[in-house]
Amino acid sequence: MGMSETIKTDVIVVGAGNAAMCAALAARENGADVVVLERAPKHERGGNSAFTAGAIRFAYNGIDDLLKVMPDLTPEEIENTDFGTYTEEQFYEDMLRVTQYRTDPELANVLVSKSLETVIWLKNKKVRFKPLYGRQAFKIDNKFKFWGGLTVEVVGGGPGLVNAEHEAAEREGVRVIYNAEAKQLIHDDDGVHGVRARIDGKTTEIYGKAVVLACGGFQANTEMRTAYLGPSWDLAKVRGTRYNTGAGIKMALEIGASPAGNWSGCHAVGWDLNAPEFGDLKVGDGYQKHSYPFGIMVNARGERFVDEGADFRNYTYAKYGRVILNQPGHFAWQIFDAKVAHLLRDEYRIKEVTKVRANTLEELAHKLEGVDPQGFLKTIEEYNKAVRTDIPFNPNIKDGRCTEGLAINKSNWANTIDQPPFEAYAVTCGITFTFGGLRINTEAEVQDTSFKSIPGLYAAGELVGGLFYFNYPGGTGLMAGAVFGKIAGENAARFALGRK
């Protein structure tokens, strides 16, 4: 087809990750013709969703709810696993707690109350789920026990999710156009009427009666990162796609949308020091290094700078990237001894890893590049003396095994570091997604600066502001994308079909 032509449809979805595809599928299900614009080529489709490990957090009241999501659970799995419950109240409380009570209560309530039904809807679109045994459960008395409310992941991780959603779109007649970079919203006083995009390098007008923006945050835009997150953020590594440059946010702000949320905040983790500038789909999230609760982290001075055992990993990892970025030289080393080596997550065993091993602490001190060896040895000595070894160590619970008398105490999982061989891993900051974005209401309608809905404009996914501040509970990114993507698609279809 000649790309100079105009394209006409009911609903245009900008982006092709989880939030976007949920919007496209929901709009299609509600009777609309749908065109999806994906900036990336097909093999890089799916935005940040393709880079996630695929964990998804939702409220459930026990095994019956989980069977609606994972009908393939075997009797043995059910017998040998304590899945517990994760109630709507617990989920809501986690959202409040980790955002320091700033999350938008109405949006958080929609996220929580629609979480289970949305995951079941995805399952009916042939997305497959399984228990998160590898990363989120430990075996106690021959039974796997889950902790932290996160029990389920997508089969095939992020790529599995993106592929399943795209296969559903193909089955249901949703048209996806690749190499299509949205540039501007076509709008007038009556609202939004389409998108101006560059498709294979040619400017094209796509007319639609409603537009859903779901094309990610601004984490891959060095300039916006530095402008909004502040100094040094230009030096962070991008964990995911290089295509999330804030275009959707900018297009909406240009026509008077209201910005919302934590614009100076983001999800950022400990990430291998020598990882590339942007994510690599072959390695996926293997560059992350999330077993720090079982060891200690030191900076260039050889000093600890954070309570590694403050909480379960999935409530702290998204904020510790920032803390590492603020250290001298923007890096840290994670230190473990032989007692805990077996607890390290799989990502510590990949070949693309910056690590050193040593048989003595003295030898280790001189292998930690960029670290003051004397400062490091002093830290280890003081730390080892401060560990309450009378309290039993238990990786499954906040075990209260702590240190006493240090400037920064470790609250849980404190083990002496004295059993060789010793291992250390170098990390820097990897940015996942930005927290600031567009203001929406509970119908996923984008609000203007007078807090009125812009007719025909909807948003979902990372470019929505107001849900996450400072931090987020692991697994809520995909869940929020799916919940608000589905709502955006349903309402965009309704609006488009009712619009003359």
C-alpha cells in the first residue's frame, strides 16, 4: 500500500506492549475496528513488556481463584504448595505503603478491584500463567510457600505475554502497523480525531474516532530523564526498550493534557555495571541483581549505604537503583559468602556478569574495582561483629535477624560474611520506567488542565501518572497496564461507536 494515503478506523492504539494490546483487544471485543501503531520493527515489538520477567500481582482469595487463572495446575502442585491468599485489602495496603500513601486512591482502587477479573480475561485470550516457583517461593517442610503477595507469572515471561497478546489480536482482526512512529494528535475543539505518524519514514494521517495512548514512559529519553529525574540520570542504563522516549506524553501535553504523578520518580534497580546502554532482549532482565537482602552492598568508600534487609526484595528493589546512582562513581558491589551462595537468583549465573571471587576477605578487598580496600575490610569487620547470630536465619519471612549498633543496621537476614569462597557483583542503576505521566480518571479518559476529559483520548500503561510514587510493589506494572488498557479499550470503543 502507498503510505501517503490516509487510514481510517474507529480506534487507534499507540504502542504495542501489554497495556496497548489489552486496549486493542478490549476495543475490538466491543465492536470497534482497531489499528495499532508500533514504533519498533516487528522483532522488537512490545515495548518494555517484552523485557519484563512476567510476574503479575493480583488479589485472590485462595486456590479456587488461582485455578481460574491457572487451570493447568496439577493435583501435586496444589498439594505441595501453600499459595496463601492475597486479599484486595492487602493489595490496596501494599499500594499505599510502598508509595508512602500518595497513590491516587481511586485509581489504586480500580487496579486492585479489577485485578483478578482482568487476569482471567487475559487467560481467556490464551495468555498462559504458572506459579512463580523460581523467584518467589522457598521450600519449607517439603511445601513451597509463597511470600509477598506475588504468586503468578506469565509462561514465557514478557516475550510470552507480548506474543500471546499479538496472536489474539491477529485472530480477532486487529491491524498492527510496525515502524509507525506517532508524532502528533489530530485534534480540534471537539477533541481528538486521529494521529499523525511516520510510517516507514513517510508522514501519514490516521483518522480515528478515539485514540488510546499506551506507548510507555520517557525512560529511554536521556534529555527528559535528566530534565525531570535530575542530575546523573543521564548516566543510568535503560533496562528495557530504546523506543520509550516519552512521545505519547508529549503529544498529549501539547494539546492541553494535565500532567500527574511523580515526575521526578521512577522504577530503577541494581543492574550489572557493564550492561549495554539499552536492554538486550537476549539477556532480558538477567542483568538485574536482586539477591542483596542475603548479603551486603558497599560503595567506593567500602561502606554500606542502605538497609539491605529492610523488607522483601519485591518491596525495595525498585527504589534501590536510585540509591546506587547516588553513590560516588554511581556504582556498588554486592558481597556474599558461601553460606548464602545457593540462595542467589538465576541472574547471578549468566555469563554477562561483572563478578569477582576470592578465598579470603583480604584478597576480595583488592579485587573490588574502584573500592577502598581498607574501608571495605573495616566495614566487614564491624558488620560481622554486629550480627545477632542468636536469632535464626529464615529467607522466607522477615526473620528479624539483624545487626545492632551500626550507623545503618540491617533489619533482617543478616548473616556474617566469613565463609569462603566469597563472591562480589558490581552493579549500577538500571532504569525500568518513569512514574510521572498523564492524568486519567477511573474510565482511563485523559484529563485536560481544567480536569475535564479530552473527548476521544484515553491512556494506559507506563505513561499514566498518579499510581506509583517513589516505589511500587513488584508485579503491579503489568497488572496496571492490563487493567487500565482494558478499561481504555472498552471506553474508546464505546465512544468511537457513538461518535458521528
